[in-house]
Amino acid sequence: MVLLIDWINAIRDFLDTGGQVLLVIGILIFAMWLLILERFMYFFGGYVKYKKSVRNNWYNRPERNSWNAEQIRQAMISRAGMKLNTNLALINVMVALCPLLGLLGTVTGMIEVFDVMAVTGTGSARSMASGVSKATIPTMAGMVGALSGVFASTFLQRRAKREVELLEDKMVLDH
């Protein structure tokens, strides 16, 4: 219990050091990773069953060599692609927002630094330290969130494209 309280206090201190923008970045990164984990769970769980049912439906068709059959095949593959790409665009938007919010944190922190300089009339490093930390910590958090999201998003997009291509290869037309 004491460890949990210490952990919560450390997070609270970190958020206070980074300002309000850091909280927004943290919420954004949390939501982004929830979506990424949902996609991973779908790729390695739900999609396997869906792919098997699509292939079974295709091979249970009485004829697979007409123009109509080709259109049905394309529709099945397209639906599978849509299911695979669900939320990937939203994840990419969240990845792009992370550094932008970090930049917003930088700007608000620097405004605080200039405000301290205007009030005190000096360039004392001690008085500006709070603003400088509010300028740098959100930038770092935004970049870390964006980098982690880019790697996961790229993996998921490549995997989705590969799965669609594999499904196309498995669902052959009879000639």
C-alpha cells in the first residue's frame, strides 16, 4: 500500500513539474495505447477467426470462376481490409498530436519564464527553473509518446496490408 502511495505521489509530482499540458499528453498517450492494444488483440485473436470464416464461406460457394464470384471475392477481401484498418487512422492522428501538444507545453512554459522575468526584473536561473521544466518536460513526453506510437502504428499498418495480401492469395478463383 505504501508503495502504491509513493508511486501516485511521484506521478503527481511529475505532472506538477510539467504543467497542465503534460496531463493532456498523458491522457492522449494512454488512449492511443489502448487503441493500439485493442488492434493487437484483434490481429492475434478476433481476426484469426474472421479470416477462417471468410475463407470457409469462399470455399463453400458452389462456383468460384464467374464475374459475380470475382466481385464477391473482392467484397469479402475489402471487408476484411476494413476490419483490419479500423482505428489505424485515429492512432496516426494521435501520434501526430503528441509532438504538437509537446510544443504547446514548450510555449506555455516559456511564457511562464518570460512572466517571471517580467515580474522579478532579473534573469535569475532559480526563479526561471519552474518555467523551464514546464517547457522541456512536455516536449520530451510528446516525443516519447509519438515515437512509441509510430513504431506500433507502422507495425500494425504493415501487418494489416500483409494480411489482406495473404487473404487475396488464399482465396483463389477456379479456372
